[in-house]
Amino acid sequence: MDFSYPISLEQYPDTWIVQFVDIPEAITEGKTREEALINAEDCLGVALLWMVEDGRPIPDPSSEGDAWVSPTAPIAAKLAVMMAWRDSGLSKSDLARRLRKSESEVRTRILNPRHNTALATLDAAARALGSRLTVGSAPVPGSHA
């Protein structure tokens, strides 16, 4: 799944405000447009992780906005694994057995949105769930390179 979402971007005298069209609770800002867009990556990642952890559905992105923002790659990988696990119907113990890890490690590390998990571990978890992680690249929002 692509976790890119459209934003509305408004300039004020001392700040730029970013709001996500499809995730109204995700709002951030920056002193410059570039800073606001970078902050938006973190804001989106946190919002999506908590939505998945709370069992809320991830909305489909709208087709229009001032710009598009994606979470960082580590967050996107974590989201993909958390969603694959949620959709699998497996228990945390079942996933742990497939990974040959303790249930505690699955619960407190791999499926914990507050824990930074190594990409190799997330890839192994995705494979244990019948999928795999893929990597791509995209321009940084607001960059001129």
C-alpha cells in the first residue's frame, strides 16, 4: 500500500500550516514551507501508526491537495507489517512461532508502533505473513533538486 496523502498548505505571516485532507487530526506546521513539509512526514507517520494500533481503518487518499506527503520509509515498513498482521487474523503468538521469536518480542517490538524495528526484522515478519516489503523512491516534497 502507498501511504501518500494529500495535504492543504497555508501560509501565515510567521508559519506554514499543514493539514491532511483525509486525516483531520493530523496537523503540523513549520517556519518555512520546506520545514512544514518535512514535519508533515513525521505527523503523518504518527497518525497512521496510531490509527492502525487503535484498529481504525486507514482511509484511502483523496485525489486532490496542494501537495502529497508520505511517512518515512521505516514508518511505512512498520505500517505495512502492522496492517498485514491485523488482516491475517493470526495471534501475536502465532506470528512469533512463524518467526521463531518470543511472543514478547513480537508484542513489544515488531508490532509496537513506538519501537523502531530493523528493516530486516520487518521484512521477515512481512514474509511470515505471506507478503514482502518493497522499496521505492520519490522526490522530497518541496525540494527543488
